[in-house]
Amino acid sequence: MRYIDLRSDTVTQPTDAMRQSMLHAEVGDDVYGEDPGVNALEARGAELLGKEAALFVPSGTMSNLLAVMNHCQRGEGAIVGQGAHIYRYEAQGSAVLGSVALQAVPMQADGSLAVADVAAAISPDDAHFVQTRLVCLENTHNGKVLPLHYLQAMRKFVDERGLQLHLDGARLFNAAVASGHGVDELAAPFDSISICLSKGLGAPVGSLLVGSRVFIARARRLRKMLGGGMRQAGILAQAGLFALDQHVARLADDHRRARRLAEGLAALPGIELDLALVQTNMVFLRLVKGDGEALLAFMKERGILFSGYGEMRLVTHLQITDDDIDEVIDAFTEYLVVR
């Protein structure tokens, strides 16, 4: 049975064309710096984001961890949003493995951190407190795009305070496609950026950490320390190269389908859904009344999967078609109207 799987864009499968590209990848030992595919991917990622260098790593979680450990020494602090992936969904690796204190501040409805909240969270220059060294943003956050003027304002602020700025850009290409800005424009305000090659881009695995040559050289040492050094990784790197060349522009299709899904569901009785927050490939909704678990079970019986505890999340991606969107809207209609 084929499921319409809207749980996340992490469930994407490599296309046949991507698999063929991987099959013929030239490989070498990447720990020795000799894998031509990895070297090409790192050069391409750095070029696209307008930075000096990049590092291929197994996951976005490792990429973010390397960035935080690179910017901060043991006992120093990084300011993050309370709902940020680094803070909530990466097992507090920055604290556990890097001994970096994560200083959480509220996230605004648009996914931003208020400059005033960040300023208030900066530790004073006092031996009783950790020294704040880093601010971390996320773009997109829950499908919402941080505007370029906000990113530039945060850059100005951290410069004034002598801090560094990292971006969890797991879905940065979604933000670029949705906003119309070049990905290099959105990356420009940051000292380091993590981008994910799986999720909407459709590679089976892998992320890139991007920054200055000095920063990436140290990150490469930290990657080895954390067990992230890979050998003949060019097969995976080739998938990333294919994704960057072939799957960026098509993210607009995911966004269009998410919008169409949101509009169809918003028209049904019993659903709370803010269309203004549907900016890329994610739709969040709540049932006005009723049991969310019952809805999830009903949908699963009809071959439709999505996630949620109170608030439901539906994510469009490479394997979701226009017909799938129609089928999901029809299933919601059956559940809310027909039954």
C-alpha cells in the first residue's frame, strides 16, 4: 500500500535519476581529503552561499553541533529560540557534548527572535555567568520565512555586541524560493550556516556546514572527533550535487501544493488554520473539537500519514502530487462533514 506521507519532508526518496547519478559517482577517502565528489559538493555549497568553504557531514544535527562547538568554548553560551530545533530536537548535544550553555529566549509568531529578548539574554561580564558568544536563528522555522531585513538587523546587532551569528538553514532553499531572494543573500549576514541536502532537496542523507576557511578547518577536526568522518562518501555527495542542481527550483511546487492543501482545509468546518503562516511547504492546523488521535487513525486507514499532538502538521515534498492533495482534502471532508 502506498501512503501519502505528510509527516515530514525527511521521508523523501531519491528519484531514479538521482540513483543513477549516485551509481556512477567517483569516490576516494574523504578523511584524507581525496574524495572528488565530496570536494566538488563542498565547493559548490560554499559558492552557492557566498562563503569561503564548506564541510559535508552526515546530518543537520551534527552540522549545528559542530557550529556551536566551533563558535563557543566550554562553559560559554549560545542564545537560541525556545522552539528552535537546536534547543528542542537535537538532544541538547551542544550542552552534553560541547559543554555550551544554551540560553533560550521566546520565539515570535513569525519564527524570529526579538532583538530586545536577545539583548536581555546576553550574560553580563561577570564571573558568575557564562559568557555569551553566539546567536542562532532558524530559517525557515515551521515553514515560516525570516525576512532579509530582519536578518540584516540581527547582523548589525551582533556586530555591536561582539557576538557571532549561526543559521540553522535546514530549509534555507525553501526560504530562498519563497522569498525570491538568492540563497547567498539570505546567507550573507551569518558567520556560519547549516543546510540540509535531504528534506525537500531529496538526497538520502547529508548536510553542509558553510563558513570561512578557518572556521571550516576547525569544524573538520571536530567532525572527526565526533565520529563524522566518512571514507568513500562520494556516492552520497553525488546525491547532494544532483539535488542542488535539479531540485531547488521545484521546491516551488511543494509550496504551491501546501498552499492549495491549506486553502482546501481552511474552508472546512471544525478546523483552525492561519493561512498567513503557510509560506512554504508546511501546514499547521487544529481541530476545533474532537480527538486528534481519532483523526490520525482515520487518515491512516485511508493511507494518509501526518503528525501532531494537539496541533497537526502536514508537510509537502518531492513525492507528494496534486492528486494526493485532492485525496487528503477529500478525506478531511469525509471526516469532518460527511460522517
